[in-house]
Amino acid sequence: MNLGKYSVYYAQHLPHKVGTNRVMVAVFNNLDAIYIPNANYNVPFGGVRVKTSEGDIDYRFEGLKINDISVFKKGELSFSLKPEAGGLDLIDFVTPYTYNFNSKGEFISVTYSEETTPKTIKPTLQYIIIVKEKLNEMYGFIVSHR
């Protein structure tokens, strides 16, 4: 239990390979054990909801054990972090982009899916900046309490 509870702290302070996002993996894999400030635990299907000035963030980790973090702005789903094929996908519901990570948190590709056949490309600096902003919005306040 302690390892899960303090996993974000460990991810922040232990050495790790450059290019990996250990904090993202720690937050995602230990949603049921970490402290989530200002959380409302009365959320359908299990998990918690946090109200922010921008909207709501849902952290789901109970029930069917399908973890996901979803950010809602003005009542509309904006983006979501979900497990997918051995890694995590950051799905942007406002743009046609999905940002793909492996199980170690390495940002490996971007999938553009506006066309009939989705196109996967390598991450550029522009995408890296966008991903950092979205991840910070998702769990930056959790990390700042460590």
C-alpha cells in the first residue's frame, strides 16, 4: 500500500531514463492509492471528481478496474488518458490527435485520425509541448502536493 501511496514522490525523485514520464505512469497506475486534493468520491462507476476553475477532472479507478483520467471543460469532454495496447493514449477530443506512450511513459508517436486511414507520426517539439501542458492540467495539482 505504501509504494502505491507514495509512488508519485518516488517517480519524481528517483533517477530514470531521459524521455520517460515516470510520474504519468505512477499517477495512472496508482489512482486508487494516491492522495487527490479536493476530491469528491461520489462519482458514478467509482473514482473521484475534482472541480477546477477550467472544468472537472474525473479519475476512474474502481468498478471494472478500467483506469482513465478525463478532463471536462464547460461540460464537454476535452481530453482523456486511457490504457491501450501495452501503453497509454492521451486522446484529444477537440482535435483529431492521439498522443501514444509506451508502458514506461515514453512519448512514442502521434496519431492523426481525421482522415479515413489514421496516420501515425513521430513526436516533434510542438507535440511534446502540447502533451506536457495537457498532462500538467490532468495531474499537476496532485504532483504539487508531494
